[in-house]
Amino acid sequence: MVQSKVAGSPPDGLAFLHQVVNASAFRGKKFVFQASVRAEVSGTPNVARLLVRVHRENGESSFFDNMGEHPITSKRWARYEIAGLISSDARDIEVGMQLAGVGIAWLDSASLNFSK
């Protein structure tokens, strides 16, 4: 088991753990980004979130979801997912976790899967 931990309170209040994947082989495909996450935060505005952003060739985003409607605040491990579609002009896919505010968050067993 590999765990990553984002902790503390950076100057802008946001900490990121992310990876960028070349999107050219996945254009036009559906994706699901899943991960197990737990967080030790005191609630809004202190939360953890998974995130996915798909950047187009021109630099704009064609997809963005950071779980803004359902942030992670539980100390218990749970599985979360974000699903979407890779645009036909996608350049790259950014996946990861965000910690907003003060706290600690753990990410484990992350996966990014594609289908037609």
C-alpha cells in the first residue's frame, strides 16, 4: 500500500498532489478517476477533494471537476470517483487531490481508467 499525504496550510490555503497524463491516446474516450481518501479537517472551508482537469491544445479546460459539491471531510477511508469524457482536442489530463484550508488528507489506490 502506498500513501501520499498533503498537510499544513500553504500561503494560498490550497495544497495539491497531482499527476499530468498525455491525453492524445484517450481523445473521445470516457474516463473514471477513482481513489480512496480520508481527511482530518474541521469542515468547510477545510476540506479535501479529488480533482480532474482536461486541458485542450489551446490551453483552455474542456473538463473540470474538483468535487466542489461533495468535499471530503471524513476521517474514515472511503472510495470516491470522478467520471467524464476526454475532448477530441485534449492535450493532457490532470488528476489528483486538493487540500483546501488546514488539515491532513491521505490518498490511496488511485486509478484512471478509460473506455469507449
